[in-house]
Amino acid sequence: MSAAIQPRRQALKTLSAAAMLAAVGRPAFAQGATIKVGVLHSLSGTMAISETVLKDTVLMAIDEVNAKGGVLGRKLEAVVVDPASNWPLFAEKAKQLISQDKVAAVFGCWTSVSRKSVLPVFEGSNALLFYPVQYEGEELSANVFYTGAAPNQQAIPAVEYLMSKDGGGAKRFVLLGTDYVYPRTTNKILRAFLKAKNIPEADIMEEYTPFGHADYQSIIAKIKKFASEGKKTAVVSTINGDSNVPFYKELGNQGLKATDVPVVAFSVGEEELRGVDTKPLVGHLAAWNYFMSLKGASNDEFVKKWAAYAKAKNIAGHKDKPITNDPMEATYIGFNMWVQAVTKAKSTDVDKVRQAMYGQTFKAPSGITSTMDPSHHLRKSVFVGEVRADGQFNVVWKTPGPVAADPWSDFIPENKGKQNLPAKRG
């Protein structure tokens, strides 16, 4: 053996040993293709303020699972697309994820109009969508798992609270929303609920603004006039996206305080309040199934995990001031239940995973054990929180325990006799 060959062999041995050492602690994945997961959230446009962080939540969950060895011994791979707050584009991007990218499941959508846009795509392809945001109900698909709240898990309990002595004893209501299916249908349900509580039509004001609306001066002046007519008034807000920033700024500008006219919001959480001076908004309300401020080991772990991930990935806004919220929790629960269902089914086959999803449980950051019912909805606790000066929420009311979803609301007469079960496929 020549003197030149000996050092080369020694160097190769050293490199091989170094590579082995570097691999220690890394999961060993089975040979074969990765399992692709679709992420369908607006990363630009009016809904980016709310949806971008949900994309990052899925990526964090994927990293966690891959660090533990993946699913069925295979690595998960995210396929991220940007439907850009453009509802028809949601359908196009969904087709791309399912037909071209061959994803095993999709996590996405925020607005109901985006979900309605993609629904025929998922049903036509027999694919799975995990939808993580509160919505108006009146829909049940075998191809969607709804991990956000149905109206009886958010809207109705919140209005009941406003009507209670603790909530201020409201007798008049302003139903204010963005002009699309979720606010209009939710308010249809709330009108029927208020009627059942003997609130007359004259004591209900209903207003809508388009997506991206920025000038709330005249609307808030109108609310102040409506509220000045003698009865305790509350505002129920289903405003979505970046319009919440000018809405809350105008509330502060016109001095509409929570002690005078409380606002309860269903689409405003910690993330949406990030760009707002919340000091004038102290005491206004939001109803969700999770708040970052909840005390408990499960939430402490979730917040700590997100803070570390945001810092490591240099996520804008969150690397220095990490914030968690309800749709993030719903995304995280849904993703982990899907992983558990795939593991149980020993397959990513949609029909097998669907069956394996029923009865799945997961210890939620909110502190409860979430359960997936055959209704394709989670049982969820309901919390009403007051805005604090720091943009967080103090919980002022909560349900005694998890509430089962009622997607076919009892307050819609046409729903009489409908079962909370999706139609079986095939």
C-alpha cells in the first residue's frame, strides 16, 4: 500500500465516523416517498393578518412529528400554497394540492366563503380538509373535519352571557359583520335566538361591510345613536380580517367604552389585536374556545413550544413577541388527531383515516381533552374573555365543561329532524 493511499483511507474512515456521529439523534425514516401535507392559507391579501400564523402552526406540528420519526416511518412534507384571500383561487389551489401534489390531507381556509369554494373539490376527489375556525354551521361534509366552533359553541353562549346580569343585561343588539356567508348565517341564527328570548325586531340593528373595509366612523356613530335610545345595548361583531384594526381604532377614537356598549367579537383574538392600541378597548369581549392567557400545564407547554419555534424560524412579529390564539389551537389539535388516525389506520387512505378519526382524543392546550365526534366536530369548552391593556384576555365566563357541537342549529326551522351526522360516501 502506497504512502499516498493510507492517509486517504484514514480520512474516509474519519469522515464516515463523523457522519455517524452527526446522525445520532436524528430519526431514521423508512425508504420510500414522503407523506405530503397540504397547507391552504392566505399569506397575502385581507386575510393574511389571521391566516399566516396558521400556516406556521402546521409547519411547527410537522417538524415535531418528523423529530419523533414521522408517520408510519415516513417523513411528512408540507406543500404550502397561497390562495391570497381570493376565494375562486382557493378552489384552484385545492385542486393543485390534491391532483398534482397528491397530498394526504389539507389543513386550511379561514372564511366560510373560502371553505364553500373548496368544498366541491374535496367532495369530488374524496379528499380530507381540516378546517380550524369557528363558523356558521349549516353544513356537514364527510370530507371536512371542523375543528373550530359551531354557533352553539361560541356565538349563542356569548350572547347569553351579554344578556345575563354578569354580562351587563343587554336588551338591544347590534349585529355587525363582514358581508359574506359566515356573518349573515350566524346573525340569522342569532336573530332567531333573540326572538326566542323575546327581544323585539326594533331592538336589533344589523349592518355589514365589505372585506377590507377601513372607514368605520359613520357606522360607530350610528351604533352610538342606537345605543342612546334607553336600553342597554351590546355589539356582536363578526368582522373578519384586517378590517378589525380600523374598527377597533375607531371604537377608541369615538370613546365607545365597554362600560357603555360592550362589543363581543367572534373573529378577533390575540393576533388581530397585535396592531391596535388596546388601552381604550379594555373590557370589550371576545368569545373563543381558547385564550393564550389560560392557566395550566398544557397551555404553558404550547406557548413555550410556539415561542421557541417562532424564534428559531425567525417568524415576523412572533420571534420577539410570540402570540397564540384559538385557531392555532384548533389547527394543532386537528393535525395531531390526523397523525393519530393515520397511525391507527396504518394508512393515509382517506376512507380508512376518516373512520379512524372518530373518537380520537387529544389533550388540548386549553386544558380539556378534546374528542372528535361522529359529527366531524370537536367537543369544546367555551370562554368569554375581556380585552386587557396588553392585548391579552381575562376570562370572565366559561362553560362547566366541553360542549358537543350542534352544526344544524335548532334555531333554524328547516333543520328540524336533521341529524348531526354527515351523509355517508358511496
